[in-house]
Amino acid sequence: TTIAGLRVEAYHAPSDADDSMTLWFPELATCVHNLVWPTLFNIFAIRGEEYRDPQILIRGIDQLLGFEAEHLVATHGPGLSGEENIKSKVQRYRDSLQFLWDQTVRGINKGWSTDQLAATIKLPELYNVDYLTSERYGVAEHHVRQIHSGIRGWFDGDESKLFPVEPTERYGRLIAGFGGRDAVTRQATEALEKNDPRWATELATWLVRSEGATQEDRNLLAQCLRTIGERTSAANIRNWCIARARHLDGSTPLDRLFGHRFTSRGLADIETPLLIQTMRVLLDPTLVEGVSCQIRFVIDGETVGLHVRNCVAALTSGEDATNELITTRAHLNAMFNNKATLSDLLASGDVVIHGDQGAVVATLAAFEIDGLRN
């Protein structure tokens, strides 16, 4: 196609997003892309993300190399110029991804667990000469775990992971086996002093995630994480460690993040059917065992249904529902962001329920939304 008099070729090139595009301007010998980052590509994002398959990314990079561009304009990071410079750096970038994928598959075929993969597969030093392949955002040992998960799923053949003991009980047993809480605390402290933060962090985690955890235990784990944060080359790992440490020691508690929060701004951007559908992941199944309740929501005249059955909440058209809840979107939003309660809005007449009001109220109380529970 032609834009502003320039011929432009557009290609689908997934990267950290499935809808990423590569734009090639042949008359300018310039490529605009989201393929080559200013650091080792983040196959694993510590914040949580769907699998970013390096095999797909490599295909896009090979196409980019085929353009023999004089200039690369990156959506992440600085541009590159010079055909030979681009070829050398981008090829090494591409090969770093192939190395991680190939060696992970090699390890899988050898029967290595994810822990063995992470401990064994190291990027050769040749990749550390350039910021494009440096571990300053994510780290290779996390990426190989993600590749394993993307290819084969979570189970890695480690027998102990097949049916593990419930975590709190497991940590309690480990602590007892190591001589008790004082002994584990001492060993964790000694490990940290002896420059072994990995082992110190593991021991301190047992203490924090077991029954009887104290603030001193959390402070010790925070100290371990700060040590890792101070030493890691990866910015996002550092951020996670420091943020977690501040949560553990109480300097910046993050409890508010461990639940679904609806903000006024966020609610304004969500269509009513999608908002009702969001309730699916907020259902406490222990509160609706044996319950079958269909509710038709009529919100500012718009109709959407929810059927709570078999311990799930399924979105429906609402046509077959025998119960109906009528209100405005403003009042629905107020319940979702805890600025009003269902009981108060029922009392004021701003919410009207037709059908079995008791069943509807009880069913809505099973969702982890305070405004629906009061």
C-alpha cells in the first residue's frame, strides 16, 4: 500500500503481543518493528502473561533480516542503522532465542526437570557483549521454565510434584525435619551471611508460608529478597523482589492487590454484559453447592443473564430466568466498587428484584464483591 506517497509493506509479526506488525518502507530501506528489544527478549514476564513462543518470534526476525534494512525503528528501545551492524546484532539476538528454545528441548528430551533446566542452561558469554542480548529485563533461567511450560505444561517429571503435600503442611513438615523454627531461622540467616541468597530465600519462605509465621520471619524473607534485588541484573526481577520485600516487612503493604478491585474509571469502560461475565471469576464455589439460580439483570433497559449452577456462574441471555434484578448502571457500578450495598439499594427501591428475592440475594452473596454481600 502507499501512505503519504511512500510504499509500505505490512506484515503480521507477533512479539509480546499477538497483533504486532512489521512495517517495511523499501524506498527508505527502513523497517519499523516490535521484534528486536533493547534486552534479551522477555519470553517470561514475571507479572504473568500468556506464553510468548520464541519459535514464532524467530520467524518474524528472520523476515526482518531478509529486508537487509539500512535502518530499524523499534517500538521498544533505540533504533539501529547500517546494514552490516543490523545483520550482526539482530542475528545474534535471533540466535539467543533459538539457543534457549533448542537447549530447553534438548534438556526435556534428556528428562531434565524444570529446576534442572534452569540450573543448567546458561547463555554463552558471547551474548553478554551487547545490550540487545543482555539479561537486564528478564533472566534466562526463568525463560527456559516458561518454554517448558509452553511446550509441555507444568509437569516436568519430578515425582514429588505429581501429588505434593498441601503447601502449609509441607512447609511445617520441612521445618520440623530441619530441627524446628529456630533451627531453620538460624540456617537461613547463616546462608544469607555466607552469600547464598537462594538457599536463604527457600528456608525463609518455609517460615513465612507455614503456620506460626511471625513478623520476624517475614522480615528475614524481606531481607533475602532485597539481597536478590540488589544483585540481579534484571530490572523487572529487581522491582518484584523489592516490592515483595516492602510488602513482607510492612513498609508498603500490597493486600489491596490480592483481590479484584473495580474502580470508577475502569467500570466506565466496561460494557454491561462483560461486567456481569466478570462475576464468573469472583464466585466462591463453596457457597453455592447444590444451588441452581437463574438471574436476569435488566440494567438501564439492557438485558443479560447469569445462571449459577454446578458451582459456576454461566453467562446467558436471561430469557429463561425466573428471577429478575432491575437497576441502573450507576447503581450497579456503585455495588461493584463498594460505594453502595445491595441491601441498602433494595431498601431504597433503587434495586428491584422480581421472583425469589431470598434466593437471588443469597446467590449474589456468594460473589466476592462486598457491595453484593451486604
